[in-house]
Amino acid sequence: MEPKEVYTVGQNAYGELAHGDNIERHVFTLVESCKNLSVIQVAAGNEHSLILLDNSSVYSSGYNEMGNSQISSSSSSLLQQ
């Protein structure tokens, strides 16, 4: 499968846009950490994002206080599950 580019836009208060920061984006911006990954599907909630790859790996970012992103830390970076 050929790598696909992932772009995000929005508020980003909790790092939900997967750029590793909390900077609000007003235009669609390439998610650099997804370059060269075989992305199949992206799901976005109000404060978190999930990215499914062709090898069944899932990456997540965003608000995680209640386990929304299913990660073991409160990081706003894109983390593999």
C-alpha cells in the first residue's frame, strides 16, 4: 500500500491534531509523523484522534484524562498503541 498523507485542522487544545503541540491550526496542515505510514483510516473525536495503519497498528493523540486515547500517559504526541 502506498503511504497517504494525513492533514488536520482545528482547535488542538489537547494535542488532538497529532502535531505534538497545542497550536491551533486554521488551515489544513500535514501531520509530519504520519509521513511514510500506510494509513487506512482516521477517526477524530472532539479532543482526540485515532489513525489505523494497514498492519493493524493504531496511533492516537489528544485528551487522555479519562483514557479517551487509550494510552498510558497524558502526552499530546502521536503514540503507537
